[in-house]
Amino acid sequence: MSVPVQELIHKWELGAGSRVLKLMVGFVAMVGLAIFYDLAAFRNLSTLEGMDAAQLARNISEGRGYTTEFIRPLSIYLLRRHANQGVPTPSNDSNPTNRVAAVPPQDGFRLDGPHPDLANAPLYPFLLAGVLKAMPFDYPDLSTVKQFSIYGPDLWIAIFNQALFLLAVCMVFRLGRRLFDEPVGWMSAALLLGTDLFWRFSISGLPTMLLVVIILALVEVLARLEPATREGTRSQLWLVMMAAIAGLLTGAAALTRYSFGWLIVPLVLWLASLAGNRRVLLALAAAAVFLVVLAPWVVRNYQLSGAPFGTAGYAHFQNTPVFPGLDLERSLTPDFSQMSTGVYWQKLLSHVREIIQNDFPKFGGSWVSALFLAGLLVPFKNPTLSRLRFFLVSCLVVLTVVQALGRTGLTTESQELNSENLLVVLAPLVFIYGVSLFFVLLEQFTAIAVRYMITGMALVLAAAPLILTFLSPSPSPIAYPPYYPPWIQDKAGYVEEGEWIMTDIPWAVAWYAGRPQSVWLTLKYRDGASAKAPEDFYAIHHLRAIQALYLTSKTLTALDTQSLYEWVRGANEAETWQNFVLGTFLKSEVPTGFPLKRAPEGVFPELFLTDSERIERKSIQSPE
């Protein structure tokens, strides 16, 4: 009896069982940390993109197709322009080639039905739709709730993304162990797990965690492919299959965030630089699979709107002097005639400078990026490590340019937590290479105790922001201002299903209320009489009647002395929403001719106007 017991003890202490035991302890620790984090720092969704993806996923899960309740004026323009192709342009437009707004009165696209989404890549919403379909509770009606704190579906989405995050931690451990050794794998995983920035991404509702998993899987494939091509240990079929999987994963990244489609460029160049006479075949296989994966969705977008990537394909126009912030997406009649090469260069150079100054020094929210940058000067004897590092650096260069040109007002609204933060997706790979140099430097110390002490101090330093999050008082889970779900549902209750409500937070109304179609607030409430391409409330109201106007602190807090000065002077040739709000507050009435005259709940602390009293409110419930 003693011999089997001794063998069992040896197995669990030193044998194969010890590894299983370590993995089990690590998994339990990760799950426990996730629960602890949610208890200490969870917040409901607070980003435009997170709520937009959530409402889109809900529509998919309820069988309404890839349709959205968040309607962008730019999306209306694209759909109508494409539907009216071939219809003569009105003769009163002096320069129809430069005025994108030259949409004729004969409207080939009706606005009274479901609105197809043209802003989001499909993979994350479809996966999220499956998650919401499996959600063990319904979408709550908050109209009767007296005390609100956590919106259940928001927490459910966070749990899904945290599961992806924990999967990424396991993948980093596996990849670090494959490329270097087990200590590098453990420390890289621990660094990723202790990075506060990634935990914040995990509860944001953004697709960042899914992208991290996809990119780690791509590098895992390349780490297997490179030595096989160099050593000739695998058949040609196996090599082509691995290259095809690499192209498939790159296509999946592009279908999660269109910007990551540019990674096909460094991937093809990397495959073409491999040893052996099959490298051209491998590069062609990856490119072909990438195109096959991406093409159907590009065709769908083009058939609907004439734009291969929908409204997302106009990101390079945004956040420029011509279209500052998010103005382009709120524009029904954009004019691109002022765009020039100089404008693009100005955007590229200024944003690249910001990325180098701000993003690179705190890459991924950790000091390890400094070790990675220093490690670029250290050569590797292993060709696989050198080639993968070259691939990583080339991806960094490509994504830096893409991030600079594709930056919009979303980055201004949320500096770090936005899907335009492309470089953060590569941070786990940076951690692995940075940790490898850390262990090389650690070998300078001969005493084992000193090595353990330095390693522990390094981990504590890297996890300091997360530790301080746990030690700080728990913040309110309510992302107010401006998002307070009970108020949002209350306002939406005055609007019938399928009717239009114009608001400055249409993504939040679409997610928390769901029933009315929410149109993004136009650039102005009234344009000048001489405007040939109006950008105001009436331009959309003419296309389809708007039943309610809902303005939150997002607009109300933007009032300034300049707005008051213009209102007092009566400078109303091109009225702004600030002038509209001031007039409504100070005169207790809306401007003459404005169709929404009723304020069933007053004008404070949020301005809500309807076309009638609508006393019989409908409860906010998700359609069965």
C-alpha cells in the first residue's frame, strides 16, 4: 500500500500532476480575481461603442436581423444615396459633384422599416447575440424600480468579456512557455492578469478582449509554422493549412474591427520571407482565405450602401478640421470638397506624434513596454523568436499608422477605453518579449532569494493600479452623467414602437429602452434659409416625423457664455442646439414652428419634448 501512495504523492508533487495542480490553482485564482474585481469596480456600460454593439446583438438574438435602433444621419445618407443611384440630381444644386447631399426627392430607400447597421463589423455582435440569447434573465423594466444600481445585461456582457480575458491569460502563458520557457510564461500571464487597463476593457462592452484572443491565436499559428518551414519537418499540405488558418484568423480580426484587416499586409510579407521554396504558396493561401472570409460582408455593405465598410469606412475623414469630433456621423449632407492631401497629412502626423508620446511609454498600461523597446537591440539565437518579433514590430508600425488616420471623436470622449485603441491588442505579445529580457537581466543576480524578491517587486509594481483599485472605495456602478437607465426607459415610454426619437445619446436609448428608433442629434436644430444642404432637425423630420426630442447633460452641460451671448444678440441665422436650449429654458417655450411642444416631465434635469402629452405610457419590454 505504501508504494502506490508514495507514487501518487510523487506524481502530484513533481510529476505530471504538479502541472495540473498548478493550472487548477491558477484557474481558481483567476476566477476569484474576476469576482473580486466586479464586486469592487464594476460599472454599467459607459461607452458609445459598447452600448451600440449590445443593442445590435440583442436585435440579432431576437431574430430581427442585423438591424439597429441607433440611427446615424450619415447612415441615412449612404442608404438613400445608393438607393437613388441613377436618378437625376436636382438642377438647383450648383455643384453636385462636391455636395454629397444631392439626394433627389424620389426616395428609393424607405425609412419606416428596420434600419440596417452599417457601423459595426459583425463577428463580435453575433457572438454577443449568442451570449444574450443564453442570458438566464430578461431585460428588466426599470420604470417601477425605486433604487437602481446594476443593469443585469451589462453585467452579463462583462462576464462574457472577462471569460475571454481569462482565456487570453491562459494563451499568453502557453505562448510564453512555447517561445521561451515556463517562468516567462507564468510571469507574462501574471502581468497580463494584473494589468488594470485590461480589466477595465473587460467591463466596457468593447470587442478588445475578442481581438486579443484572435491575435494570440494568430501568433501561436505562426510560432508553429516558422520552424516547420525552416526545418522541413512538415508536409506541404500541413504548411498550407496553417497559412490558411493564419489568413482565417486575420479575416476574423477584420470582421471584429475593420482596421485590423490591414494586418494582412505584414502577414503576407512575413510568410513571403520564410525559408524554403513554398513561401509564395503560403502567402497566397493566407491572402486568399482572408479575402474569402471578408468578401461576403464587404459585398453586403456595398449592396446596401455603396460603401464596402459602411459608415466605418469614413473614419479617415473624421476628427479633422473639416469634420471635427463625431460631426461626420451626425451629418445628413456632408461636403467633402474641403478635404485635401494636406488635411490627411496633418491628421496623420499629429496623431502619430500623440501615439509616440503618450501610448508607447505606457503601452498596455504596464512598464514592461520599456523592456520590450530596449529588447529590440538584443538579437536572438533562435530564428523563430527573431522572426516573430519582426512580425510584431511590423504590426505595431502598421497599426500605428491605421490608428492615427482612423482616429475619430470616440478617442476624445474616452481616452483609453475605445475600440480605436488598436495597439493595446498587441500588448500581451509585448509583455512576453519584455519579460524575456527581464529574466535575462535577472541572471546577473546569483542569489536565488534576490531573484525572487526582484520578481515579486516587479509584479507588485506592474499590478499597482489594480491593487489601488481594490483598496479604493467602490465607485458607483451607474455611469451618470449622462446614463441613468430608469430615466432613459421613462422617456422612451412616451414613444411608440418604431417611432423616431432624436437624442444626444441614441446608443443608450437603443440599448436600455430598445423600442423606439433613436436618431442621433443633428448638428443644428435649424439651418439658415440660404443653406442648400440643411444639417438641421427639419431635414430629418421632413424624411420621417420625429415624435420626441431627448437632450441629456451631454448637451446641457455644453452651454457656455458664448451661447448665451449669441442668444441675447439674436444671432439665429444658423441656430445651434445650445441656442435652442437657452431659449426653451429662459422663455419657457420652444421656438416658433418647432413641432415638439409638450414637456410631460418638465425640462429639468433633462430636456424632453414630445408632439403630444402621450399620457398612456407603454412599459419598456423586449419583444418576445
